[in-house]
Amino acid sequence: MRKTVCDLHAELVRNNLVAWTAGNVSGRILGEDLFVIKPSGVSYDELTPENMVVCDLDGNLVEGEHAPSSDTAAHAYVYRAMPEVGGVVHTHSTYATAWASRGEAIPCVLTAMADEFGGEIPVGPFALIGDDSIGQGIVKTLKGHRSPAVLMQNHGVFSIGPTPKAAVKAAVMCEDVARTVHVARQLGEPLAIPQDDIDRLYDRYQNVYGQRSPR
């Protein structure tokens, strides 16, 4: 998991989702009440599997020579409250964070949004960093919601998934659709997709699209 989480941070850089040392990926260690997360304030160029840190589900450092990410309490709260989550990602990606700064959900006006998010990308409440307040907002917003991503007001994107890779994919897709819908709004009001069609698109993408393991 140290190597997986370390390698996935390169995807944040490659997809232009982060600047300087901002942003982080974490991954739950299966069978343990532990997760791996990026160390605080360490350059992406300097990240290695060895300097990833291990924390318990209360956010306490268990293993590692560096202090954990300043967002550790938020990640820990998500893992405690949502046992189905295996990975959490946080970015300040430009277009999605612009929507977050307005406290505005991204409407479902693209088939790619219906596929990946099953509807709009919602906005979570404003919360200060430092304790688990952000985590509480993430959980409150995403529990019972199809979207694996939330725009935390005035802050940025948090995304979740059954694996760290799935959470990174959600963060990448969130920025992609945030940019496209922003551009569309410069031309006029985008057309909403009817809910029945959103449901059909979501079901197909989640259950039919892609390669399936042979039975």
C-alpha cells in the first residue's frame, strides 16, 4: 500500500490536479484499522514508498519518520464512518475548486458525469482544517449519494473509492467535467439530462462498460 499510494501521487501531478505540495492520496490497509497517507509538506519529487506514513483510524501516527498530511483527520473520519471506502484523495484542482469557491454544485449536463457520478457533483459545507470537521462534511454529503466526489465549499475536492486508484480516477474526472461545464456556461446555459437517462447511463457504465472477469 505504501508503493500504491506513493505511485498514485504522480497521477495528481500528471493530471495537473495539484500545485507545490498541496493535495494527498491515502489508502486503507485491508484487514487492519490503518491507512497510508502522504507526509505533510514533502515535495512530490521527493515522495517514496519509504516516506509514506501509516496512521490509525483516529489519525494517530503509527509508523513513519514524517508528520502525516494536515488532512489526515479528515481522511481518518471518512475511513471510520464509511468502511466501504478504500481510498481518499484531496486536491485543489483549478476548475473544480472554482466551483467550490462559489458553493455551487456541478450540474449533470454531460453523459460522462452521468456515467461516473450518477448525477451532480455536490457541494459540502465550509469547514476549517485541523480536526475532523472536514471529514464530517464529506461523509454527511456523500453518504447516500452516488457521487464519489464532493466540492468542499471554499476549499477543494475530496474524492473516495473502493480503492485508492478509484478515488484518484474520481478526482481526475471531477476536474475534467468541471472544466467542460465551465466552458459550456460561457456559451450559454447547458442542457440538463433527464433523470431517467442519467439512471440508465449510470447503470450501464457501472455494470456493463469495460472488461469483466470470466466466470
